[in-house]
Amino acid sequence: MTIWAAWRDGMRRVNAAPLILFGAYALTLFVALPLSLALRGMIADQLDASLVADAVASGASYDWWQEFSAQASGLGTTFVPSIIGFGAVLDNLTALLDNLPMAATIAGATAAWLVVWSFLSGGVLDRYARMRPTRVAGFFAACGTHFWRFLRLGVFAWLAYTALFSFVHPWLFDDVYPWATADTTAERAAFGIRVLCYLAFGIFLIVCNLIFDYARIRIVVEDRRSAIAALVAGARFVRRHPAVLRLYLLNGACFVLLALAYALLAPGAPSGPAIWLALAIGQLYILLRHYVKLLFYATQTAYFQASLAHAAYTAAPPVEWPDSPAAETLTNG
């Protein structure tokens, strides 16, 4: 199977299971809602019944925002102008590439989301691999079956990513980058070297993602119980099938196109009725971002199954004749 065929097959699998897409969106909303309500309470307490409240309600007030940020603590420190529109996407990307620490509250919510998603992802991969509805009982049975295996695999993933951000990232940006730019006087050259460091770190991240993605797929499709064996098998599959990198980059290009579209459509600091339009565009972006995330799962599963000919797992159940009096009459006749 070519990567284009796998990509089209994966898209069909995602489109055939819309409830998974909306369920992933609902999970994100469920995790973010308590934090949003807490932040809303902080803003309400700070505004109280002041005259500034009317101005803030009708649109963004930069002066008030600066005052709020100066007094904020905990979750309130995350309420910064960069969360508006496309700025939030750039802010998250910068935090990832520059290894910036998360606020404690955000880190806790992210950890909770990862645990819940580790439980649900077993059912998601199972549904995409079978290419047929598994119903609620079958979906959550697959979630429960694979959860503890994914949790053990998650320990190795945590160790790998901790090593990347604790040792590889500082080595690239605290040792290699200063050494490479020591005698550089042109800002353009220094910027180019930093971009190369970002690319090098991105390659480490992509390879790590690929190995753990295919380890999860092998756990589900091949019913592997050992996280270590699945991790070794996932690394072996990535090594023997370099096309997985092209498929990953194709899915990554979909995310880049989605981000560019959001950058063009997302308003800066809307006021009045335009606030609701900005909210709708933002929620649509989050929904489509989940679609792209699920596209990674489905396309990689499709490519893996086609590469190792796991046809028995993906086959739909045999079509049986309806058990009815008319069917019995036709059979006897």
C-alpha cells in the first residue's frame, strides 16, 4: 500500500466513525471546562461591579488585561493576550520547541487528559482497525483490555520524552547553538542555525512519536500483552518501513494547512457580536484539530495492516441470512 492509499483509507475510517471524533472533542471540552469556570471566577472577582466591567464586556481592554496579569497567580497567569486567536497556536508551538514549563494547573489538566485518552485510545485504534462498528460495549471492552498495556507503554514514553527534553534539548540549544554562533555576527546566520537546531530536535520527536504510535498499534492489532515487546516491534517496523515517515509528514502537512486556515480566519480581539463568531471559529478549529489527530491514528493503522497483511482482523463479520419465516420458507423451497 502506498502512503496515499493508506491516507485515503485512513480518512475513510475516520469519516465512518464520527462519534469518535465528537467524543474526543467532548473529552477536551470536559477537561477544559472546570479550568474555564475557575478563570471566569477570577475575572469576575477582579472586575466586580467596576466601570471597567462594561468596557471589558464589550471588547478587549489591554490596560485592564495588564492590570489583571500583574495581580494574577496560579491559573490566572495563563490568561495572557497570546491566547487570542492564532496566537494560542503559536504560543503552544513555542512552548514545545523552547521547552518552556507549563503552569501547574495546566500540567495537571494535561496529565488527566493523557490518562483518560490512554484509556480511550485502545477503543479508538480497535475501531479503526476493524473498520466496522463495535458498539458501546465492544468499544469500552477494547478500552479496558488495552488500558493497562498502554499505561505500561506510557511509562517508557514518559522516560523517552523526559530524556529528550531534559538532555537532548539543552544539549542542542545550550551547548551546540552557542558554540555554532560564537563567531557569527549576522543575525540571519544565527537564526538559520537555530532553525537547524529546531529541525534536529523535531526529528528526534518525530522518530519517538512514530515508534510509540506503532507500538500502540501492534498492541491492539496483534493483541500484544508485553509493552517492551510492542515497543521493540514498533521500532523494528519503523526501521524496516521508511515510508512511515512520509505518511507522518503528510498528516503533519494537513495540520499545517489547518493552522494556516485558522490564522487567516481567526479574528484578533473581537468585540460585540463578533465574539460569538470568534468562539465558533475557535471551536471548529479544535474539532478539526482532533480530526487530524485521529487521521494520524487511522492512516498509520491502515498502513500497518496493509504492510503485514493483517486481513483477518479487519474483515467485517460474515453476512448471515435474516432469521425470519420468509427466509426459512425460501431456504426450505
